Amino acid sequence: MIPKGDFEAEMERRLGGARRVAFVGIGDELQPRDRLGMLAAREIDALHLKDVRVFLAGSVPESFTAPIRRLRPDHVILLDAADMGLRPGTVDVIDASRVQGTRLSTHALPLSVVIEYLEAVVKVPVTLIGIQPDLAHGGPAPTPAEGAGITRTVACAHRCLSDRPRTTAGPSVRVPYV
């Protein structure tokens, strides 16, 4: 975990020089505790940032490794709800070695395997951004704290990526739930 308050600086450092970036929204939108990564990804997609491609992976991020590889991004950002034991809405970069203890959704392939695969095959850095859900809330809409975490994530993406030279990226991609 990065020091408190340094999320934006860490993301600027990680994305410095990246021309083509892939965001992967992870989570089950029907599960209040697991939807935050998907909601953040949708909002980033709505920004229409140049050379940013958003993949709405849901609970099957492993199904998007081939499209991500074909995109040939300079950086991959995974967005997910993560129980980090922090206040609801807290946003943080999660080290891959800590992934096992932070996942809330229940897809078949562990996220750590997806990260290792992308780093090995796509040969680019992969950053996992976790948004702490409000574990006491199960309502149809995010809590104000969760919304603030989503807003912070989206604002950071906008700040880091809005003034880069253009290449090509394309529209977002989503696989329907089976």
C-alpha cells in the first residue's frame, strides 16, 4: 500500500510516458460490495480520453487478456472493489503480492494470475487500483463514501491522461454475462 494521500502522485509516476492505456473494470455490478471497479471504469470510459481503452470485464477479467494483448498498451490499470480494511471509499494501489487477501468477487481465475500473465505476455506494467467498499451497505446505489472513491479514481485518470499525444485506442469492450 502506498502512503496515505499519495495515490495521485503514485499514479502520475506510474503513467508517466504511457501513450496507450487499458483500463479493466472488474466486479459484479449486481453485488453492491463488488461493483465499484465496474462503476469507475464506466465513468472513465465516458470521459473519452484519447488512447484510453476501457474493458468492462465484470467477473471474468481473464477473458480480456487477448484483446488487451492485441491493443498493445503501454500500461494496464485494473479497477476493482477491494476489502483493504480501510474507510469506505478509500482508493489505493494494491501490490500484486497482496491480491489474494483483497478480492471480493468470485471469478474462477485468481486476479494475481491475470496480473502475472499480463505482465509476462503483454510485457507492460499492470497496476491494480482498489476501492474500499462499504461492507455494511448493500443498497442499490453506492454510498456517498463509495461515490467519492469512484470520483477520486476517475479524476485521477483524467488528470494523468488527458494531455497526451494521440495514437489510436478504440471503443470499450464488454462481454455479456453468461
